Amino acid sequence: MEISEKLLCLFTAELTDDGERYVVEIPRREVDTGAISPGDTYRVALIASTDGATEADSGGGAAPSSEPQPPVEEGEIRYVEIEDLGKQGDGIARVERGYVIIVPGGEVGERVKIEISEVKSNFAVGEIIE
């Protein structure tokens, strides 16, 4: 699958039926970080899960767990804002539920496009790609 360089944000969402229309909810973080703005018009691409999995049960085939899963996956592309610096000088970004992404080379206040290269239960590592 080819992904446009114009991609502003990427997230998992559920399609809901409110009776009169179908709704895809945009995570607040996408507006809060400035990736998109309320009132503007955007093109939306929907990609169905090929295995029928949802975000809640996408544990890679493992038994369901009561532990929350990391909100990112290896290979995922995201725009993040560097909020802090770690002890070794790496940029620190936070996403859903305060989950930490370490971004080597990131500077505080910088908004960068990253690719997630490693995912652990309590943090991930993202490499700057733009």
C-alpha cells in the first residue's frame, strides 16, 4: 500500500452508527497537537483490519490481557511534539495515556514526523523521518 507524503495523522478508530449517520471519532490529540483543526475539511482513508481484530484485541494472537496495550505499533508513522529531554539527551514525546516515545535527535518544542522502530510495554522508540 502506498501512503501519501501529505498524510497528516494516522490512528485507529471504530466506525459507529448514531442513527442518522456513521461517525469516525478523531482522537483529541490530533487536534491538540495541531495536526488538524476543527471546521476544516479533510480526505479520510479507511483501511479495514484484515484479520477482524480491533484495537482492543490486537495482541498479535496472544490471549487477551487486562493490561492496556501500547498505543503504537512498530512501523507506525506519527507526528509528535517533543515535550522534554531524557537523561541522555534524547527527545521525549507523550501520546495517549501518557505513553512515552523516545526520539533520538529530537529538540524540545519541535514537531517531527517519526516512524516507530521499537515498542515496549511502557515506552517506544521513534526515528525522525522528516
